[in-house]
Amino acid sequence: MELLIVCGGGASSSFIAQNVQKEGVARGLDITVDAISETELEDYAEGRAAVLAGPHLRYLEDNLREITEEYGVPFDFIADTDYSTMNGKNILDQALALANKE
């Protein structure tokens, strides 16, 4: 399973991606979690099981959804609390639920 975490500059998303990756490995999942800036989304969305973005990017929602829909990839925003605490468990749960909806 390949997940993508998107944020403004890629810094906070890198820490979140690491936490989600660790949680996935602890659960025995075959998982890869990458972190990118929103400007890179079109280059990395294809083939992902899910894309999650930081809540501070809600102002870009239309653009982000357009890109992910183009590639048929489920998309949502990370909950504010989970983003601010970098809660890998909850974010992974969210990504798995999102990926399984499709």
C-alpha cells in the first residue's frame, strides 16, 4: 500500500509520514508513506491507495480534489488534532478507511 501525505512545504508531513510508516510496519502492513509539498501532488498521486493533506491546505481543496480524482485516488484532509499531534495511528486508520471505501 502506498500512501501520500501532503502539506505546504513538506516539513511537517515528513514527520507525519514517518509516524504513519512506523505504525503500519508495527501492524505488519506492506506500506510506503511519502511526504510531499502540495505543488508536487500531480507528479506523485498516480497509483496511491490514498492521499491525505494537512488541514491548513483546505483553501486548496478544489485543486487537490481535481488532481486526485484525475488519478482515481481517494483524498481527504487529516483531522486537525491528529495533524497537530502527528498521531500516526489515527492517521493510518483514516488512510486505511479511505482506501477501503474505493
